[in-house]
Amino acid sequence: MDQLVQWRSQPEAQQNQPISALNRDQLLRFIEQRKSSDPAGLEDSEYILIIEDEDNGEGVGWLTLEITSRLHGLARIGYTIDRERWGQGYATAAVEAIVHWLFTDTVIQRVEADCSIDNPASKRVLEKCGFEQVGIKHSYLVIHGKRVDHYYFERLRENDTGA
């Protein structure tokens, strides 16, 4: 938990996302509000998953999975990696793993993601993972008091060949 608090406090984590630093109690409340049953049950809810280094189990970031409509098979993902672990493939591995699981073991048919146009590394992650850029969401999110455009990506089970 303390590591998640530390990651959310990094200016780099906040650079391209509308997140703010939270203390431990605030973060626990934030997670508790989003908590539901096991993600395999796929309730229409948001889940926060810790991304770990496979070799040592150390946390290196987090991935959010939002089941926007189980009925229609829709999900959204987002991710953040500790700045000291950037460029080491953790985001790519985590995105590919969650999409593989969603398409293999759940009813999810479509996974969406977006990233700030100011975040080329995140765009590359999505492209490497087989996501297709389908548009731009203009003036999408407020980041540091400024409305920011985001690339809009999707990956469909019916087109999936596994990136």
C-alpha cells in the first residue's frame, strides 16, 4: 500500500493522468469504494491490480481494469509504472496479460484504452499490444488544470490474433 501511495505521488505518474497524490488513508478509501468481488466475476466495476516483477514479486506499478458493461462485453484499461521502471517492458507485459485473460477467460469482447497525446511511451505500449488507434478525444481530461487531448484505442476479440 505504501508503494502505491509513493507511485501516485510521483510527478511523472501525474504528468499524463488526472490523478493526485493520496495519503494512505485516502488511498484505502479510494480502493474500498471500488472494491467488489473477485474480478473473475466481472461485475460492472473498477479494479486496481498491482503489476509485479515476475522474478522477485516486487510491485512496479498498477493497472486499472474497468468493466464498463458485462452485458455488452466492454472493458477499459489504464496503467502506470514506477518511473524507475520505465522502458523495461512492464506496461507492455501487463497490458498483454490482462487482455489475454479477458479474451480467453471472460465474456469481454472489446477493450478500450486512451492515452494523452503528450505520452508517446503509452501510445507505443498500446500499439505493441495490438490496440488500434480509432480516434482522438479532444479536450478529454483535465490534467494540471488544462484540458488535454487523448488518443482513443480499441482491441476487439473478434480481430484478436494476440499481439
